[in-house]
Amino acid sequence: MRNRNIDLSLTPIEPITRQINTRSTSFKVERKQFPLVPCETMTIYKSQGGTYEKVVANLKKGMTRSELYIACSRATKASGLYLIGGFVPPKPPESNDAVAMMFKTMRNERMIKFALEFSEESQGKRFDVIFHNVQSLNKHFLDIKSDKTFLSASMISLVETWTKPDDSLEIEGFKVIHRRDCNDIRKPFGQITYLKNYLKYENITERCEYSGKDHIEYCSIKIDDICIISVYNSPNSSFDVLKRHINEVISISKRFCQDIIVIGDFNINLTIKTNHKFIEYMESFGLTLINKLNKSSTNAKTQIDYCFTNMNELKSDYFESLTSFHKPIWIRKQGILTEFHVDEIKQIRTDIPFNLKDLKIYDQSDMMEVDEEFSFDRYEIVDENEQIDTDTTFNFEDLHTSDQSDMMEIAEQS
């Protein structure tokens, strides 16, 4: 360009020749053109409010801070911004700058109160429970163990874990106090409960019914003086079967503690008014819904995950999940619960030893009557239509313990 006395500020543009494919093979088409595209020029102020893939900003001396901001923020990405001239960073705004003063006023005099609550940001001592239909823990395990909200909880209850017995699911700082896995293939099944290492607990009861269309899982765990019942109910289960299991687990749990929390994925959509009969059923046990009614718990805007309790000081809400169709639920109780040393664990056992010759087939159509005489059942899934039932009957009035520190043993009566 120097040899031809061409201005060095100019950009040479070479013509480009390209061959265009046609349907016919008898001739070829070539196109020769300069690689130019239409562009427009406008003032910085006129460009305000617009965005463009590629922007050339002509910088001049004396440009104000706001002009530089507008000119350099019109491009959708940094690689599409081209500057002509030297870029001189603007001076910081003066203390009496109108925009700076407005920002200061907005920070000190908020007209709108930020009302969202996050479990991990709660101040003071507290006991937090998080329940979540995780839709495959094995797939989302790294997300769970890296989530600060989950790690800030005292107890984590997960359902639809899809896990197998050989899956390693340890989380630092937590112990696994309840786990149920898939026996064969991975499927919408399974439950796991984590508890902080320093907290004391007692397993009250657990059960799984998985045959035909009915699929219900639950466990009841006592922490301090509270029984926390985690439930998963399949959308195909009948309402009568769900009521039978709810009646069973609440009746058993009330034998050990007065304060009850029932939390779960019930698959009963409370945004449908006719389903409020489930709220009325839970109120018959003295339990009230503590989640805001008609607040969605899934990406489909349904409310099928929620919590009931007879405690007054609890707070509960949902937060977002990036891995599941369901939103996790958090529950908070102010105040720390009882801590313990490893040798102080007290266990209430409902899985009584049995002989294989005593096994019998359980008739799913029978309704369980919860009275002074209870049946604690433990199931092993054989296939989708068959259960093995080990039914051991006893009277609660016959239970006794010599000392509170002793483990409660439930004696089998023939």
C-alpha cells in the first residue's frame, strides 16, 4: 500500500470467488464479489436501547462516561465490538453525581422489602429439614453434595432415588440413617435420609408397598422430641390406600412423640379444589398444611409436594432445583436439637427377626386397622405384583424399658 501511495488508514478488501452447487451437473456457476454487508451509522444517543452483533465505535476525545458506556454496550458480545481511536478509561463519578446519589438512596431507603427466604442464610441456631423428589440421586449426586442449601440442612430426605445397593452415596458431615434401594433395575423407587453427624436420632418405623398400581414408601424418624415422617406416594396409588398408610404411620409415631411433621411427594394436586379433602383428612390428626396453598411445587405449576405438622413454630417454603421436575421443600425450626456422642445412639427397632418358614402372602385388599394392637411389617420386593410380608403382632401395653438409656426391644408374641 505504501508503494502505491495508498492511505494506511484504509482497509484493503479483496474480491472472493465461490462456486455455487446446482442440480445440474452439465455446468458450474461461479460468483465473484466483494465480501461486504450493508451497515448503518448513527449517533451514540440514537443507538441507545439497541443491540447489534457487531459494532464499530468511533472514540473521540472528551467523551463522557455515559457516552462511553452506551457506545461500548451496544454489542451483544465483546468479540463483536471494534474501537476506532484510543480508549481512555473515564474518571470515577463525583460524590455529587446524580446517578451515584440515587444508587446510594436506593440502598439506604428501600421501597420494596426483599421477602424471599433461603435456608442457608438463616441466622442463629436452627434445625432445617430439606425434602426433595430428586429423580435419580445417582445421576444428580454431585449436584446435591455441592449445593450449599442442601449442605446447610440438618436433615436431608430424598425420594425417587433410583439407587442400587452398591451405589456410594456418602456426603461429608452427614450419616445415612435410612436407605431403600432398587433390587433389580433402576426405576422411580427408593428413599434415603441423611442427618448431620452430631445429631441424635431413633428409627421409629418404615414401610414400602409396591404391587400393582399402588406404590407408597415412608419412614418415620424421631429426632429429639419430633417425629419426622417422609412419604412418597405414586400418582397411580388409590386415595384409600394412601389414607391407610398415613393412618398407620401417624398412629405409630404418636406413640413415641407428640410433635409430628409429615412431609412428602403425595402426588395429590392441591391446586385442584376437590383434592382439598386430603387437607381435611390430615386435619383429622391435628395436622395443618404449612406451605402456602396453590403455590406450585413442580415445573408443571402443580402443588403435589408439601408439609403438614402440629407444631406452631415451624416455617416452610420451596426453592428452585436445576436437576428435578420437583422443587425441594425446606422446613425450619429455630433452636438447636440434642447433640450426642457415637455411643449414645438409641434405636427403636420394628424389624423383628423371623423364620422363613413363617412367611405368608399379604392380601393387599385388606385395610389395616390401627388399634391397641399393631402390626409392624417389613417387605422385600419380589416382583411388581407380589410382596413378602413378615407380620409380627404385639401389644404396646406389654412394652417396658428398665432405663431410658437402654435399647427398646419389641418382644415377639406367638
